[in-house]
Amino acid sequence: MWYTVPGNASEMLGEAKMNKFIKRIVLEKEQSREYRKVEKIVNGLANHLARECKNELWKAIKNRGGIRSYKNGKEYEEYKANVPLGLKRRKGLPPDEMASLLGLDGDQELYQVLKEYNKIDWRAEAMRILEDTGLWNRLNKIDRLLEEL
């Protein structure tokens, strides 16, 4: 990209300062563009991770028939509060049996997994994956160039 310098600005600031000023503008625009690209990638990856993980968990539970409620009071209230509607099945397995099939220690751990799923920071996971793959290198290079100016 070429930038035109108005009138005698280069004479007033000096050629070196003017070149540095133009270089900073170009780098800041490029940095902004790169950040927008990375932001779009991070958000897309985070959404994909959340969907895929949820699908895997829900498929595993649904393939085993879903989760049915306990018959008695206290356990029924826990079931009602912790199991999402999409996983409830009248002819499914009780929560403790479902937990053991999924490799969990009991119905409380199953409830915890179902509850914690929505609290996972998928965006942080996506950023960690992108850092591991080296996608941040170009952005870091631009940041270093701006710091040098």
C-alpha cells in the first residue's frame, strides 16, 4: 500500500521520521486486519469444538437409550434438576448405570459432567489449539515490528 504525504510534511518532520510514521500506519492496519482474521478463526473453532463435544456426549448417552429417572423423591429431584430434557427417556437407563457405561464413578459425576459442559471456556481452548499449531506467528511478527518503531 502506498500513502501520499501531504505537501511539505516530509520536510517538516524529516525523511526518517516520515518513513517511520508511514511504516507504523501500514503495520497498524495490517495488525488490525490480522487480529480480525484471527478473531474470526478463534470464534469459529470455539463454536465447532463446543458443538462437536456436545454431540459426542449426547450421542453416547442417546445410543445407550438415554437417561430415565429414579422412582423415589430425593433422587428424582436431582435427576430433574441435572439432566437436560433432550437426554431424558422413559425407557432409558438410570443415571448410575449410564454413568458406569460412560466410565464415570456414579450419578453425581454424570450430573457434574452434564452441568460443567456449559461452563467450559471453548474460546480459551480454541486459542490454545491455535497457539499449538503456530497460527499466531504472523501476528506476533507484526506486534514485534510495531514495538521496534
